[in-house]
Amino acid sequence: MSIIESALEKNRAAGQQQNRPRARRAGEVEAGRAADRKQLAAGIDPAARLVALAVSVDEKQCRERRVLLGKSHAEDTGAAAAYRMLRTRLLHRVRTKGWTTIAVTSAGQNDGKTLTAINLALSMAREKNREIVLLDLDMRNPGVCRVLGVHPPRELRGYLEHGEHLSEMFFSIGSDNLLIAGGMTPTEHASELLASPRFSELLRVVREGAVNPIVIIDLPPVLLTDDALVVAPKVDAVLIVASEGFTGRADLSKALQLLSEFNIAGVVLNRAADTTPGYEYGYDYAGAKD
């Protein structure tokens, strides 16, 4: 075969590759991602590997509380798109800055931080090239399990209080690469638990036991307790949720000031007036300091 014939043959093969059906190419990408995850998981010590117990969520309750489980509902289009935008912006920062832990907080109550943390974790998990770990550490008012309508196999505070085995804390709600840990009963000793060595140990265990993880931590409002200020130095960045019509400018400004010495991943605007028709709230992403 001459050089010209060889070049033509390579060009023809490349053209055939480009003309494959898009669905097939997408399937190959997903298969590649799955293979990558298996390879990464194979590198984890089996004794350290985190395994989640599958639990059933209350789909009706999730629907009422605007949890985007991935079911197709026309009225969710705007919110799902907003979370994809938030996910993409955050993942860009994760990759460029090497972040693995992001805390979610707000200035005050009723700003939607817990719902934001849940939907962000679900959206990130849909990328399927890493494991997302959602920790409910708003232990004064735990909300993740309540919003999902689930009962955790064990409460996360059991590890922080008594050193109970972490392998029994995590559960999943249908997504193969989303692990969740939380609780139902509140405690008034949250800041002491978060300041203890066990919290740092918890993050280490998650990093070593999950595949290329991003850890999302739901925390109490920053103006109501010192919990967020205790955790902020131990995580890579803090995402702040504000709610139009609920969060006062002065409160948001004070929260940003209190967290100013730490990395601010961004500000999520919940219940935005500029939202998609048919959906009661929207999200916006505000850039922050590097």
C-alpha cells in the first residue's frame, strides 16, 4: 500500500468513527467512565472502602419538597438547568483548585440551604465519574433525612460522639455514586463535636474510602451558631445560600464578612424572582474571591 493509499485509508476510518450514531458514542463514554471508576475503586483498600446501604425515599414527599430525584417532570426543567449550571461552575473550581470538600451554609433560617445541598449532590452524582458524599452536619436541626423522607441506618452523630463504625452510617437513594450520612435527632453539642479530632478523621476516611470524592457538607446558618466557623478552616470552600425575600442584605453581608478569611465557592440565590414560568424558585450563581 502506497503512502497516499495509507493516508486515505486512515482518513476513511476516521470519518467512519465520526459518523457513528451519537447514542452509541455516548454509551461508549459512559462505559469508559464506569471502567475508570472500577479501576479507581480497585485501588482502594477493601477494608477502607465505603459501602452505602440502599434505602427507599418517600418520592411523594421529595416531590413536594422540590428534591430533583431525576424523574422527568416538565415543571422541573428550569430548576434542573440551574443546578447543572451551578454544578458546572463548582466543578470547574474543584478541578482548577483541587478542592474536595465544600460546606453549604446560609446567613439565617429558611434560605433553602439543605435542599440546595441535596439537589447539588444529586446533580453532581449524575456525572458518574466520581463519588459524591453528602454529610448532614447541621446537627442542631438535621434536615437531609427529613427532606428525603428516609431513616438512616445509623446516625452520623454516633460516630462523632462515640466512635461508632462509619461503615454503618452511609446510605444511598438510588444513585450508584452518591453516599449520604446524617441523622434525625438534634444535639446541642454540635460545635464541640465538629471541633473534635473525629471530624477530621471523618473527612480522612471519606477521602480514602470513596472514588475520587467530592464531599458536600450541610451546616447550620452562620449567624445562628458557631458551627460553620468551626468547620470552615477544615474544608476547602464554603458555598453560601441566600433566599430572595427572606435573606436581608445586612445579614448576608455579615455572613460574608464572618467567612471572608476562607474560600467562598460562591453565593446561590434561592427563590429568585427571575425564574422559569411554572416553577416557584430559581437559582443564580455569584462568583466569589479566589
